[in-house]
Amino acid sequence: MAALHYLASGQIQFHHELTFPPRRITQHRLLYLESGQGEFRISAADFHVGAGWLGLLAPGMRTSRYFDFEPVSYVFVEFSSPKPLIDDSFLECRRTEPQRSALIGLLESIEHQRGDHGGVLLSAAVQLMLPEKSQQAPAIDPRLQAVVDRVQRQPAGNPSVSQLAELAGVSEPHLRRLFRQHLHTTPKQFLLRERMEFAQRLLRLEGLRVGAVAELLQFESVYQFSAQYRHVLGRPPSADRLP
């Protein structure tokens, strides 16, 4: 691992569209988008980011824009490295990767401390972001990845298993086998957890009322939503709502 030098960290929140003009960036950035949507262009590579996006941005000519569809909140840590850490403009840590929760925790710890004395947390975060090839989880089937991406981009939606199977281009039984093989869960369980984690972000970060979140996620009643929330996350939605 190359010697890393911590530069800055923070949490940024705003409620309107914001565009950062093109500029040459010499540092790397670990970025976790807690809420909102946007797009980046780094050294001629374009990519979209949405709520829950977690990844490493490489140095280069960078332009970024956050949309005003919803309030934006992101946590970042910037650092320098004597050599490039990735070959592409960015490296995403997908929600299916086991190190994801630990990586988010490290970023939030660095931001909370407003620094990283000795670079211990930063080094740990980068090692989680760039594990040795032998330790990396195998890539999941691209047909399954299309379903995962669709659910994570639109967590308020409530597609049926048949609709997800159609998106993947496979039968429903085949889709269930792909979920069991790669994610050790079922399509319904995966969709429900993604929806409840999205609901949790709305309650914690946006301060929406429980009834409003239940309506947004297309539940028939607040009671049904609360029951599902408690089943998945182990507590009632009211426990996660901003005071």
C-alpha cells in the first residue's frame, strides 16, 4: 500500500441543484452519498451517483453536478497518494460487498473526528476499498447485477418478482436461484431490505413522518409499513425519525 496523506474530510448538505465547474484534482476522494442524486465526469468518464453510492474517485479533470430532485448529503475524505490507486476514474463499492458497512463506519469516524491522526483509519478504509484480488468477492452474474442496480436506483418502487425476472431476462425460478447463489437471499427479501433501508434514510436524514414514508413506498397502511420495518430492522420506524 502506497503511503497515504490525509487532507480533509467533511459532511456536506444542501437542498438545491449545485454544479462544480471543471477543475484539475490531484487528490483521491472516498465518497459516500447519503442522499440525493448527481453525476460526475472525471477525465472524460461520465457516471451517475445516487443515494447510497460509495466509492473512490481518482484524481483528474473533474466536473460534478448534484440535482435538485431531493436534498443532498454526502460524507467525504480526501487524501493524497504518491501513485494512482485505481486504473479507472472511479471504483464503486457496491451494496453487495461485505466490507461496505465497515468502510462507511470508517468514513463517518474520520469526519466526526475532523481528522485522522497517524492515518490509521484512512489506511484501513483504503485497504477495504482496495482488497487484494484473492480476497475480493467474485463478481455476481450480470443479469442479477442489472436487477440489483435497478432496485438500488429506485428503492421507492415496488416491482414484482416477475417484473425483476423480465428485467434480468430469465424465468422467476432462475432469478431465485441467482439470488440464492450470489446473495444468499430471495428477491423479495432483498427488495424489502433495500426499501426499508431507504425508508430509514428518509426518516433519519430528511425528517419525514412515518405516514409520509409509508405512502411514498406504496404501502397500503402505516400499520403494514411499520410491521415490515420492525421485521427487517428490529425496531419501529418512529425510533429512527428525527426529533
